[in-house]
Amino acid sequence: MSGDRDTIVQGLAELASRYGFRGFRATNYYREWPETVCLLNLQKSSWGPQFYLNAAVWFTRLGPERRPKEYKCHIRWRISSLMEDGQSKAFTQALDLEHSLPDEQRLSMIKNGVDAFGFQLLSRCDSEEAALRVADEYAPHVMVALKARKQEKVA
């Protein structure tokens, strides 16, 4: 397989539009609600042709960002961290372009993983309360900034 970034981006773009997310620079997909901005981020490894998929939620009451960086968001998780071991390993291999896989298989594995543990979960995060429920449901694999839990909503 001659795997390249375009195969991954193709799979993400197809799913993103189905869930109402819009692409930005082919590596970030955003969806905005009044209380939250949800993000799916494609991250390239610094050490080789490997990629990672990260999901994140920004609370709008904590700042006016419309296109926050993944690492600055109030709730964050790596897609593969929510999967069972076998599925996580296969997903990680599909995102490793040095790992030989037919394009169709690579695309299918990526789309299935990011659908279930990325876009579906992010689509549930349409409010702060809902986003914190998702974080609690997948604890301890989801990072939540203390200020997201401590600061009460202004009514």
C-alpha cells in the first residue's frame, strides 16, 4: 500500500460532513454549539509517517475561541485510548503509513474507529453538561481541565 495522508483525510472529511463538522486546513474539523466548540484533530508524528486522531471540546464561557487548538481545549482524548486493546492496536496500525495495508482496509478501519470514538461522541457534546457526561463515561481516558469542572456556569 502506498498509504498517504490523503487516504486518512478522505475518510475524515466524509464522516465530518455527515456529523455537521467543517474542515479547516484538512487537519481540524470543528462543530460549534452555543456552549461548546467540538474538534477532531489529525496530528502527524514528529518521528515518522504515523498519525494520531485527537478529539476535544472547548467551553465557550471560558473564552471566545471559534477555532481552538486541540491542546488548549477543556476536554481532550486520543481516539485510540477509548478502544479495547485489539481495536486500538489495529486502529494505530491503520494510522501508521509504514504499516502495509490495502487502501480500502486502512480507510475502513480509520472510519470505523473515528466514527464510534470521535464524531459520535463529539456530537453528544452539544452542551457543557453533556460534554462532562461523556468525559465521565470514558474516565480515566479523557482529560478534563480543572477549570471546566470548578467554575460554575454563569446563569
